[in-house]
Amino acid sequence: MNKRRALVLGGAGFVGSHLCDRLVAKGAEVYAMDNLHTGRLENIEHLRKHPRFSFIEHDVCEPFHLPVDRIYNLACPASPPHYQADPVKTTLTSVLGTLNALRLGIKCRARVLQASTSEVYGDPEVHPQPETYRGAVNPIGPRACYDEGKRCAESLMADFARAHGADIRIARIFNTYGPRMDPGDGRIVSNFIMQALRGEDLTIYGDGSQTRSFCYVDDLIDGIVALMEHPSFTQPVNLGNPEEFSVRELADLVRGLVDTTSSIVFCPLPEDDPKVRKPVTNRALELLGFEPKVPLREGLERTIAYFMTLPDARPRVVSARSLIDARRAKNGSSPTRAASGSGARSYKRALI
Ligand code: NAD
Ligand code: UDP
């Protein structure tokens, strides 16, 4: 690892910034590329003056060139409200970002790791999910821009390997949490912690019986780096914590850890919300020795400690609707007008 020159696409994001930390600590020269769509400069502020770290503001949908030997492609909004706010842009980011990463990989003979997702399994009929399961994704639902974008990215990775000899690694990442999550991005862990800290009711979508498996970010980074450095394995590898919790259980755990007056409020379940999710991690264990070490309670304590350091003037917890309305307001159209607008207009806006 010592002399590696690594490019981290999405390096100012939650996971990307932790990856930059780890690569710098391992002696690599690190370039973080990000358009700051959901990422934040404060995530990498501590690295900005490091002699082996550089930040490049750039949209991965446009080609880029840097002489590197490792490319980690994490550039893509990951929270449902964010990726649904501009769905066409989300698809383009996954597809064009991966294409540009692969083209650079071929030019520089660099290895490319794609941050894929458990969302490629959709609302799974097989539980838990092994890498051999092909998934049940609704290709025209509100989550499709993310799920199908990531599936297409995997397909590009495999085709570049077959047709052009690209050196690829594919990590299928399951729900990950930890410090530097954006407190306003609408994901369950950040929502619940912020709500508990503010004494607001925790918003459970549906009846809270749906399950997720939550991996602490340090454990995920162990897996990502080990996979990138595996000498030969090019098939997808699940990375996540196989312990499974219901949404209701997570709400109770967070309320128990934060001294809060919060109660629980039940809200409508978003369309196509997966009912269960838990990785089979045998492949990661056998190939990489990957075994998550941080139990949920301990990881939550560390994450709560981080959120408690944030100033009060943080963005409020958001829903997909409020993000979409905010985006439309920024683009100069009222929510009502935009809602009745044509698909062509939304598409044009996504390309701008
Ligand atoms: P994040 O939103 O914090 O990070 C994504 C980063 O990509 C942000 O910094 C954002 O500004 C950047 N980005 C988005 N579009 C871009 C573009 N067009 N050009 C350049 N940069 C762009 O999310 P995260 O949780 O850190 O996720 C990182 C990656 O891991 C994503 O690809 C996500 O799909 C994947 N992943 C994350 C999880 C999770 O639970 N955190 C689970 C599965 C997969
Ligand atoms: N969820 C919830 N309340 C919230 C945010 C999310 O009940 O305030 C639920 C959501 O419906 C899903 C699960 O928590 O079932 C995980 O949601 P998240 O957005 O974190 O990630 P997903 O796994 O759906 O991509």
C-alpha cells in the first residue's frame, strides 16, 4: 500500500472521508474528488493541509484524468431522500461516474473498486442475501434510479473486465452508519439520533417490523481496503454486519442511549421499502478475513457522541418530499408547477 496513489470519488462524503483517512494513514497519496452534492468539506477539513492529500471539486459525470493506481468509486448520493430528489442525475452519476472511472482505470492500468449496494437485491425474496442472489428490483419505482443505476454500474464493471481487461473489485455495501453522517440526510440512524437529541418523536415508517443490518463505518472501511488489495477476486463481495434488527428495535435502542423525552410516531411506509435485509458474509470472511467488530450499541454510542458535537443550527431532519421541494425552489419553479412539469424538463434539469 505504501506508495499507492489513490483516487477516492465521493471522497468528501460520509464513507469516502473515512476511506481517505485510512488511505492517508496507510501511506498512500490520496486524491479526493467530489462535487459536494451530498458531501461536505468539513468531513475532510482535517486532511486539507496533509502533504499527501488533495481535494478536487469535480462532477464524475464529466471525464477526469489523474495518474493513479487505485480508484475507489463512491460518488453517488446514498440516502433515499437525496437520491430521489433528482433521480435522473442519480442514475447518470452511477452510470457515467463508473464509466469514467473504468476508462481512467484502463488508461492508467489502475484497479477500480465500485461501491455497490445491497439495493441490487431490491426487496429480496431470499433471506439473508448471498452474492449469488440476483435480486428483486422494481425497475420503474422511486428507488430504481439508485438500485438500477448501481446494477448498471456493476454490469459496466463486468463488461470492462471481460472486454478490456479492466482490473475490478465490487463491494456490495449494506447499511453503514457512524460519525460524519449528514444529520439532515434522512437516513434512519441520523434521523433517529437527531430526533432523540432534540426531544422530537422518532419517525418509524410503516409498523417498524422491516429489518436492516447496520455496519459501523470503521468495519466497512476494513472490508473495502482489504477487497481492493485482494490480488485477484473480481466477483461481487457483500460487506456489512450480519446482525439484523427491526426498525422498531433500533428506535428503542436509540431512545435508550439518548436521555430523551422522545416518543415514537408511525408514518407511511415509503413505496418499495425493502422488508428485510441481511448479508451473507461468508465470502468476505473467507477471502478477506472480514468480520465486523463493533456491536450496534457501541457504534451508536460513538455516533451519538459525534452528533452531540454538532451546532444546534443543523438542517432539520428531512423527508424526500421536502428535499424535492427545496431542489425545485432552488431551480426556480414552484413545487406545484414542477410537479405538473414534463419528464423532458426534469431530464434537462438533471443534465445542467
Ligand atoms: P454520501 O452521500 O455521504 O457520499 C457520496 C459522495 O458522493 C458525496 O460526497 C457526494 O457529494 C458525492 N457525489 C455525488 N454525486 C457526485 C457526482 N456526480 N460527482 C462527484 N461526486 C458526487 O454517501 P455515503 O453513505 O458516504 O455513500 C458512499 C458510497 O457508498 C455511495 O456510492 C453509496 O451508494 C455507497 N453505499 C453506502 C451505503 C451506506 O449505508 N452508507 C450503503 C450501500 C452503498
Ligand atoms: N426509516 C424509518 N424512519 C426514518 C428513516 C427511515 O422508519 O426516519 C426506515 C425506512 O423506511 C427503512 C429503514 O428505516 O425501512 C432504513 O432506511 P434508510 O433510509 O436508512 O436506508 P434504506 O435501507 O432504506 O436504503
